Amino acid sequence: MDKRNLGQSGSYTRRGLLRAGSAVGLAGLLAGCSTESRDQAEDDPSEDSNGGGETDDSTFFEQGPTVGLTEVATGLTSPSALVTATDGTERRFIVDQVGTIHIHDDDGLRSTPFLDLSDRLVALGEGLPNWVAYDERGLLGLAFHPDFGSNGRFYVRYSAPTDEEALDHYERLSEFQATDDGRVADPDSERILLEMPWERPLHQAGTLEFGPDGYLYGALGDGLNPFNGQDLMTLKGCIIRIDVDSRTDDLPYGIPEDNPLVGAEGRNELYAWGLRNPWKMAFSGDQLIAGDVGQAMWEEVNVIEAGANYGWPLKEATYCHDPQLGISTGGDCLVESDRGEPLVDPVLEFPHFDEAGDAVGFAVIGGHIHTGSVAGLGDRYLFGIFTSSFSTASGRLIAATPQESGQWPMEEIQVEGGLDIQVLSLGQDGSDSYVLGTRAALSEDPLSRQEGVVYRLTE
């Protein structure tokens, strides 16, 4: 990486970051800036706010409430989720992307993993294009059955290897069973529900969530083929919804009768579509809210509704997008798909760069509505930004106020002492909110380092 384009803070100007992106890459968990955008940035000196020199951090967001952080778990590599089970034990289950699930309770992080799937994963860090800065594959999602306390069933999403030359890996959705005492899972209890061929090592998404209706929702990215977002015959670029307590025809799961495409053209599992890489989503009450990682210029957050089309690749956030050139512009955009579906706008959007050309951040990390006691955060939607730098851990935390209509106003959460991680996920346990990430910079090969950490948000 050409460190001459870095400012003292470790942040990039637009021009400097795009130069680095041409060599290192903004794909993976980062938003992938298009070749056209790089060319425009190189050709237009106005894109560089100070001639390629040092820059202050972007002040795009208004200043929001101040919180403290209490470190609750370390020794992880890439903590990608924190979830709880409805079993009355007040345990938190922390997913590490490299293949393990750990129990965290009042005594800290237990030394024995709840489940270890590391030997069933594709080899992380191998077979990647040289422009990929962060391997998105691995153990990506975890959800406990609503009756986990009595049936011991839970569900995971992970990237499994394949010998097929045309594929990079399989994305697998599996059911597992915990032992009778619930302290560990039985690795031999795996029942595969879905095994999806994945041609490229990117845009898997992976979050799993049970909704208040008892059905299992799953997020899938477009597999780095943007046209999948509008293809109803594939499960890519969408949110699926299935019934794990029944069977339909020869499937190992059931199809809810009110799924929007039952009896229509398209996959019956589909619940919503037109998404690029919905890296993280969560239910807050009966509302499913998903962050969708952008490509050319914009990041977005969507409230997910049954049968809704969120526009990718015809739109990026509220902007027109050209999927052939990979660029987004203003102007009069398409308002409906070829099938006549309205293209639903996000409730939140922010650019990769502010008007001065400084980096705002890349890769939105979907969060949740905070219901804990931290002052100033009550009933606000908390979400993260993965990073704004290749050389330092520089994630951001944002709070948004939900509105009945239109865009939600946003403020940046101020962290006492600063936020020293790339943000990978947010979680909650009913009383507290957590932020998960890694202290390793992108330039340090984060998946080879145990720099993962979990913080609890405090007053």
C-alpha cells in the first residue's frame, strides 16, 4: 500500500483512498468503489480537498451523545455476532468468523467453545482476488429457536468448501442440537437445510434472525453479481423466510403460506429482494431493519417489508445506479422494476466521502434499536460503519431517530477515549448494547490476528 496518501489520522482523502483501492481493493467487507469512480477521482483534482495531503476526519455527522465502553471479551479473531437464547440463562453467544461460537456470561468468556466448526469451513484467506482486503466467508450467522430452552435447536450459516471448479464454496444453512444441559452443542447433530452454490468469495451476507412470527429469516448478498438483486429465481441479493418446524414437498423446511411469491413466479423462500450485501440485520419489535453495504458511493439502511424491492442494482440508496458501469448519479431514477414493483428507498443513507473529499466511511454495519439505559440512546437505532482507513482501526458508531416517513436523522455517537476497532457487528442482550470488532487494521491481515474484542456500551 502507498502510505504517502495517508494523513496523520490514518484517514484517507477521496483521491488517496481510491488510489490505494486500485492496489489493495475496497471489496470484501468494504464497499467496492468502481473503476469508473477511481478514474474520475484521479482525473479531477477537485476530488482531493487539499491536493493529496493530510486531512482531518470527516465531520459529515452531527455530534451525538457520549458513551463509555467496557471491554467484556478479548482473544477473538473476527467476532461477527452476539446473540442470546430464550432459555433463561442470561448467556450471550459470541460468533467468531473463523468458525467458533463462545459463551459469555457473568464469569466472562468460557474457555471451551459452545461449537467449533472451523474444520468445516472453506480455507479463509485462500483463493481470494488480490483486491480483496477482508475475507467475508466463514461462520456468518447464528439464531436460536424460540423454544431453544426445551428443544435445544439452533441454526448457523457458514461457508463450506467444494471441489467443483466452477464454484468458490457453498453457503450452508444448518440446524444443530445442543446437549441436554445446554452447555455445548453436538457437532454430529448437523442437519443441512440449504446448500447454496457460491461462484465468488464475496457478498455472502449471512445474518439469521427468528421473527416474532416464529419463522427464520436469512440475509444473502448478491454474490458479486449485481443482477442477482432483481432475479427472483435465485436466492441471492435477498432476504429469505422459512419455517423450520415443518416440511414442504421434498424440502427439509416449510414455506410460510403468506410468503410474497407463493403461487407466483420466483422462489417461494423469498421475502424481500433488490439488496446488494445486507451484512447485518435485526428485529426490533416486529420491525426488521437491515444495513446494505454499498458499492460506488452510498451506504444504506432499509426497513424490510414482505414483497418489497429495494432497488439494487437499479438504484444505490436513493441514487440512480448504472450496473454496467458501476457508478451512481443523481437525477430522475427508475421508480419501479421491470415487473412494475415500486423501488423502496432506504430510511438511512450516507456517502463514502463528504463534500470536502474526506472519507465518511465504508460498509454499513446494521444494528438495532437500543432499549437499554444508556442516556441519549433510548429508542434510537444504533448502527456502525466498518472503517474509514486501511492503516488504523477506525470504525464509527451512529445513532438514528426512527421516523414515520422519510429519512431518519443521524448523529455520531461520541466514544470516551475513542473507538479503537473496525466495527464488525452490534448486539444486544435485553438490557445492554454491544459493539464487536477487531483492533487490527486492514493492512495487518485481521483474520490472522487475535485482535477481536467485544465492548458493552455504558454511561
